[in-house]
Amino acid sequence: MLLNLPAYQWLLSRHDTAVANVRRYSRDLVTGLLCAADFRLLDLSYWNTILLPVMVITRKLLPAKRTSDVGLQPTAAEAVGTLATDAERKLLEHGLALPFGGSLLAVATNRGNGNA
């Protein structure tokens, strides 16, 4: 199973409301939930590390909007975002776990299927 989850409950904001998200996760919470559901965690890392400061500024420090801030941005901002996520993807592909970020990636397998 591959999970891409929003990170940090303290980052819960109007964005989450706009996308019908009611919780955000930490490494410990994801690990505990997967273990309790009889999954074996294979890999777990934060991502959106480079863009986390932008997420904090737009979701916590700027005046609140009623919608998500995720969507097409001006061309220059899209280019920076693409460079950031491409760089992080390369780090993750080389086995580096990122210590913080706006999202968590988890890879797990079900222990109960006889194949784990």
C-alpha cells in the first residue's frame, strides 16, 4: 500500500476544509495506525519539505480564504514548485528519508496476506 498523507495536525487549515480533510498525520501516528491494522511499514518519509515554509505562510500567516490554495499558480511559481518536488523525488528515490515536510509518504504491506 502507498499512502500520501497530509502532515502535522497544527497545519490544519481552510485548505483542509476545502478538500474535505479532517486530520493531518505525524510519523508516529502513521506508524501506530499501520501497525494496529496489521501492516508492516516498509518506508516512511516526509516530503514537500522545500515547500513547507510556503505552506505555513499561506495557510497560517496570511489572511484566510475560503478555498484551498492548491491549484494552478503563475508560471514562475509553478516552475519553482516543480523543481522542488523533482529534487525531493530524486532524494527519496536514493533512499533518503526527509525529516519534515507538508506531507508523509508511507509504503506498507499487509502482514495477514501471507506474503509479508
